[in-house]
Amino acid sequence: MGSPVGKTISRYRVEELLGSGGMGAVYRARDERLDRAVALKILSEDALTSSSARQRFVREAQLAATLNHPNIVTIYEVEEADGYHFIAMEYVEGETLRARVARAPLSLQEIVQVGGDVAEALEAAHALGLIHRDIKPANILLTRSGRAKVADFGLAKRLEGASGPASVPAATVSHLTEAGVVTGTVSYMSPEQTRGDVLDARSDLFSLGVVLYEAATGRVPFEGPSALTVIHEIAMVEPPAPSRIRQGLPRAFDGIVARAMAKERERRFGRGSEIAAALRALLEGPPTAVEASEGLQTQPARIANNLPISLTSFVGRQDEMEEVARLLASARLVTLLGSGGCGKTRLAIQVARNLLESYPDGAWMVELAALSDPSLVPQSVAIAMGLREEPERPLLVTLAEHMASRTLLLVLDNCEHLTPACAALARALLEAAPTIRILATSRQAIGVPGESLWRIPSLSIPDPRGAPLPRQLLSRFGAVRLFVDRAAAVQPTFALTDQNAWTVAQICGRLDGIPLAIELAAARVKVLPVAQILGRLEDRFRLLTYGSAATLPRQQTLRATVDWSYDLLESKEQQLFHRIGVFAGGLSLEAAEAVCSGDGIEEEEILDLLAHLVDKSLLTPEEGFENTARYRMLETLRAYGRERLQHAGGWDRYVDRHGEFYRALAERAEPELMGPEQASWLNRLEEEHDNFRQAIEGASERGDFSRGLSLCGNLWRFWWIRGLWQEGNGRLSKILDLAEATDRSPERAKALHGAVVISRGLGDYAASHARIDTWISIARETKDRDELALSLKELGNLAYVKGDHSAAKSAYEESLIYFRDVGDRHGLAAVFHNLGSLSLGQEDFSRARRFYEESLALERELGDRTGEAVSLNGLGTAARAHGDHSAALAYHEQGLALQRELGERSGIAYSLGELGLLAANAREFARARGYLVESLAILREMGDRQAMVDALERFAALEFRRDQPERALILYGASRALREMLGVEPMPSDRRRIQEELETLWDLVGADGASEIFSKGRSMTLEKAFDFASGEA
């Protein structure tokens, strides 16, 4: 058929060949309908030699398309058009692992990252019954940020269908005896795959072991002059351990690879999550008990957690870890006490990770260092655990209910500045949830009855005033081991020798064994010999004191250490160090240049000065928004810099510059939240949220209400979209109450807009109505037709949610007049959509369609992709309600594609639910279940109960169509109970359909039996109902 480059296949304009293989070729193409780049895999004619092969390919690729995982290349479409069979997939900017390894083997950190990503991807696929069958470096794509994505799941096979020679690609079989042909695929096959045996998930894990081996060494473990030779090696030969090929690899890594590549699959890892956990353990602490010669002990299945993965080893503290574990076994709240820099956080993380098996519902860390508002402590816990706020419900109640029946460990880090709020949270959760434990870190007790306090000792040190000890004895002290480890990290040639051992021991002794102080000292090995480090440190102790004689010696030592590190800076580095103290939660290069330049530092100098602070271990570089540079400073160091700035008299000036920078950033972001760059801007605002909080609080404290109104008025849409309703409502209410009632500024109008929307969302209709009356009054008084249009639209929304559809229609129609008058097309699109929803509720389908289409056209012109997806879903739902299956399918598929691209999870769940119902109506039951299972999983993660009730009813509809009356009745019973609890009703067409199906079920089963089964569903807990819905009959 010739090259497809330059042709348009279906809606895809083929632009460039990216690569080819036995199954076909991959091209970069442009989706002309959605205007996005895609990867188009066009299957070769040889790969699909029969109609049954084509049917099997379509069926299996469609199942793979239901995968939704960050480490799997998303499949958008499986199609045949214009004579081509093809798969349209996500286009990944980057390179293959094959290309990366061809340049050089990966570092250990890269191996852990890439291997962990691939293992998690396989875990997700295997959970859905899919095996990949062709895991190799060419099928692993590396993004520009270094994350891995597994490709070619469209050629995967269902576990129950994988059997016989079909498991071995035909292209491979035909070349097995050709000398000189060493196909890449053969080198990564498991022994059972080469034999044509029945395959399971462990075959993929064997292939991953081969990939790990090659990533670490630059060569495959099984090689030969022909494919048959390679197969013989796979079956019979044990390759050399990776550490024998590449020096420096840990023996624990040898053990991981050896277990993954075990000849007998019973000896391999059972799940991808086990490999991921074993790899991450390589970077998290002392070597595991895994040795290549002994094999791996069985690793536990991955337990949910958000514990950060440390990139440096955890040195010493074995006794301390055991003691804290014993305390947690007997006390429900354990607080680790100590001064800044003593290692509280790192110890808490390590203890939590060691105890994961004891907490089947996970270990969840909540970082509070950047938080200054005590009222946000519950929200921080909810965000860490992936929970969402619910309207008209205190967040603390939601947290308590979530944890009530769970066995989990909550780690609250850096509580000292929020002790009353942390105490209230801990007390409430411990009373409501009898099987949780809380591990806190603080500089003072939290103050809850039953709290067990444990003060962290310094790392073990030799007596610096005693007689010198031999190197072998000194190397056993925890402080010395930490110094050597961190020094070697910055200066790889550094080692503890007979000549330097006692000097290192004296440094550690002078620093009282405090981890932060030792790490700062060790970082200087890059530029100073240890003797000079000791000399400078002794100068600092002799010259510097802080506070009164009653101050704890450890606090004095830490201050002396930071003073010493500070004094090593050049003058301009010190000035920048001071000014960074005004930030919270990190800063971007752009922010540093805008806020910290001037007064002796030119803007173009900022980047180099930041680099110097990074080199001197006073800043940590991070990857920020869209791969931009970002920096984070330890809280202790930030507080030190802040104090220096205050003493120098520059605090007010730089706080003002900080507030103005973030006011301008919020103002810049606000219109973008309704445009084509919405997703990027939401992520950027999330990244800077701590700084926005600080700017708002600073404006309130300084009486700068105009800036506070501007910040809140421009940020409310971010709070709304990200579900931060309680925080947004609190901040908007506070600044509106503080500002003068006579203020008629545009900033106040925007803040009122946000307060109206968010209080309505929270169910506080009285507050919303009061704010809207004020807003409309100001708009009429100032003759501001833009604000009048917006306020009338929101008046309509308030009437709609309260059930007054007549008043809603009147307000919407009046707002349309003003929106047209002022030319606000965003407003027009929103009102058209709202009128479409009103019409749909009245079953006026043609009118609903007309409004949705008008809204869609405007949103596409404006580039509002979120709004576009919402309108497509509206059109799809209207079409389904009207009985137009094909139109509904097309609309929802387009909406789903957009939402997947944007990462808008609630929209993804809605589209999947609608597609599931459509598939059930078409009696495509396997596809319907795939859609519905994925939709419900997302909704359960989000905690969106109102959407969950729709999900239960869609599952019930599926079971009704599958002739499973008992399951359908149970699910309808469960959904009825949930609807009554929430006080919500389905739209009329769905309500009528559900009633008709229930009447049929009653006739089919009999009144008594149906009533009993229906009641069984009504009495189910929500979790049991959701588990039941997701299970097979």
C-alpha cells in the first residue's frame, strides 16, 4: 500500500515514521479533530493474516484501551479505516529506554525510577487481566522528566486467553533457526514463553528482570549467534550477577534481578508492586537481606502510602527505630521531640516504612512545615490521603468517618507551630478511629491525653576530648558513618582513612551528633579538607553564642552550625539567603528574580547566586512547573534567613515585593483558567499555593485589603476547580469582612463572585444569597454591566440548585442580555450550557441540544477545553436520553479523549459511566463492565458520592441487560438508599427507565422475592455495595 506519510487515515494526518517492528510501524500523526499529536501504530498485513486474528486484535486492544495509568501509554482508539488497521496512542515526547541505554547504563537512581514505573504499570495491567508479552527497552518510553511509560499494550493478551504457541509472536517463530539473527524480543522472553506454555503475569516480570539487567550493565543477560542459542541460555544458563559486570552496584540489586529472572516462575516475584518496593528499598536504608546467591525473601504486596522516597541512605538509628516501633505498639499517639535538624522527619519516615505491613490501610504522611493557618490542618490531612471535602459537612467529620474502620498510620510532620490545631485533630481522630496510630514530629509536646513523648538522641559520637580511637572503631559510630556517607556523595573519592578518621570524629563530636549539622559539614568536603572544616567549626563555637544560658545546648550547636555555614557565603549570597526567607513552600527562578533582586543584587545575578546556594547545601533544587527551575530551603534555614532579614531592617520591603509578585501572578492566571492553558495554570497555582496563602495572610495583617481582595478574587476559581472549597470560603469571607463595605472596586466584585459560587457549592444558600444581593446592588449602583451579567447568572444558578427552575430561567435569560451587550463570550457559553441543562431536565431534547451546541461552538472558539468537554458530555447525555445511541457514543468518546488529555478526573469518570451504559444498551457487556469499573474506581478515589449513585445504577442497568435479576435488584436497592441519604434524584428519562426496569424485575422474580433482594441492597454499606458492583456474577 506504500508509505502512509502525508496521507490522512480516518481523522489522522500522518507526518513522520518513528520506528517499525514485526507487528507494524509507528508514525507521528496529527489528530485533525482534536488538534493534537498522536502516535499511530499501523499494523502490517502479515501481523493480521486472518479474520479471527483481526477480531482478536480488536478485542484485546480495546480491552487494553481501558487502562488508565500514568506509566502506561494511553490508547485513544482502535480502528480500521482507509484500508489500514491502526491504534491511535498518546504521543510521548522523549526517547526509548533502548536509545538511552545505548548511550550509557543508567545510574542506580534512574534504575529505581524507571524500573519502579514499569513495575507499577504492569501491576495495573495485570490487575485487569492483561499480560504484555513484549516488555523490552524499545517498548519503554522515557519522558523528558525521566518517568517511564510502557507502550504496546494494544498487543497484550488476556490472562485467561494466553495459551499455546499463540503466546510467541509469529515473526519470532519463523526466525528461530536462522543463524546470525538475534531478535530483541527473544532475548527478553521468559522460559515458558519460549516453550509456548500458558503464560501469566510472572512472564512479564521475568522480562522486566532482563530489562533491569540491561539498564544496569548495558548488555542483555542472554546472548548468542542465533535465536535458538538465546532460547537455550534462557532455559539453562545463569548469567553473571550485574555487580560482577559493573562495579558499585549493590548486591541487593543482584538479588532482585536474580529473583525476577528465576527459571521456575514459582520462585519469581508474584506482582509488579513487589519489584517496585524492592527497588525503592535500595535507596531507602541499609541493604536488604537479598543476595544473589541466596535469593530474595518474599516481599509483601504493595501497601498504599505516600511516604517520600529518599535519595540518600538512612544511616544508623537502628536502636531508635526499634524503640519507636515498640512505643507505637503500646501507645496510639507517639510524638518525636527534638530541635530543628536532629532528624525527626527522616526517622519518622523510616519507622513508618518499616511498619507498613502492620498497617494494611497504609501509612500517610502530612507535611505541615509550610502551613501557617491552623484551620488548614484537617485539609492537609485530607489532601495527603486523597480525600475530598463534602458540601455541608465538616472536613474533620469526613476524616473521622474515613478512618473509623481502618488500620493505618498517620505521620504528622512539623507540628510545633500548629500544636492546638494538631491536638484537636489528633484527639478527634483517635476517639473516632480505634485502630489508627499517629506518629508526630514536633519541637514540643502536642498535648493530647495518652500522648507518648520520645526525645530523639543525637547520633552516636566518640568523646572528642578522649584519646584517639582506631579507624575501625570510629566507623561504628552513627555520626561518623553519616559524615562519610554524605561526604562521599559530594566527593566520590572521599573515604575514612587512618589519617583523617580522628579529625572526622572530632567534627562530629563538635556538632553534637546532630544530622543536619553533620550533613552541612560533610557537604564542605567538596571544597575544603576535613582539617580546615574542623578549624573553621572550632572558630564558630568559640565566637558565636545565641540566647540565654538556659537555651538547650543542642539548639546552641545547631545555631552555631548554621551561623558557620552562613559565614562561608559571599556578601551577595548572604543577601539572597536573607530574602528567600519571605517565601513559603519553595520558590521559582522567576519569583526569586522579581522579589529578591535590587538593593545591590542585579536580576541577572540571581541564577548564579541560587546555584551557589545549591552547591553549598542551603537550597535544594527541584523540577517545577513545566520543567522550570524551582528551589526549596529547609525550614530551619528559612527561619534563620528570615530572622537575619528582620534584624537588617528589610523585612517589610521584601514581604511587600513578595505580596505584589503573587498578586500579579494570580491576576495573570485568572483569565487563563478558562482558556486552552487551563491545566498548566492550575498546576502552577497548586505549586505556588503556600506562597499565595502567605501573601493573602500578609495583606490582611498589614491592612492592605485591596491586595487581599485582588488575590482572593483571582484565586477563587482555582479553589473551586481543585475542590478547596472550605479554604476558599474562609479566605474570601475574611477579606470581605475586613474590607470596607463602601468599597465598590472591581477587586471586591471578583471576591464577591467567588464567595457566591463557593458558599453555594457548600450548601450555605443564605450566605450565597446575601453575597449575591450585595454584588448585584454594587453592579447596579456602579452601572457595571459585566458584573451585572455575572451576578444574574449566579442568581440563576442559586435558584436552579434550590429547585426553582422558573426563577433560574428568568435570571439566565436576563443575564444573556447583558453578556451579549458587553461581548462576554465566556459568559454566553456558560449560560447556554445552563439553559441546556434546564431543558434536558424538562425533556425538551431539541432545545437542550441547541443550547449545548451553541455553548460548544463558543467554547471551541475560546479554547476552553474543559468547557468543551463538559458540553460534549451534555450533548451525549441528551442524545442518550433521546435514544440516539450513535450520536451519544460519538459525543462521549470525544469528551473522554479531551478529559484524559487534561487529566480532569471527574469528567473522565462521567464519560466512562455514560459509555458504559451505552455499551450495556448495545449488549457489549465486557466493554461496558470495563468502562464502569474504571469509572467507579476513579469516583471512589475522589469520594464523589453523588456521582457514585449514578454509577451504581449504571451497574444495575448492566446486570439487568445481562439477565442477572438478583444482582440488578441488589444494586438498585443500594442506589435507592444512597439517593435517599443524599436527597438527589436522577434526571426524568433515567428515572422513568429505572422504574420500568424495577417493574420488570418485580414481575420476573415475584413481589416477595424481589422485595427481599431489594432490601438486601438497601442494607448494604456503601463500600460493600461498590465492591459488589465491581465484582463478576
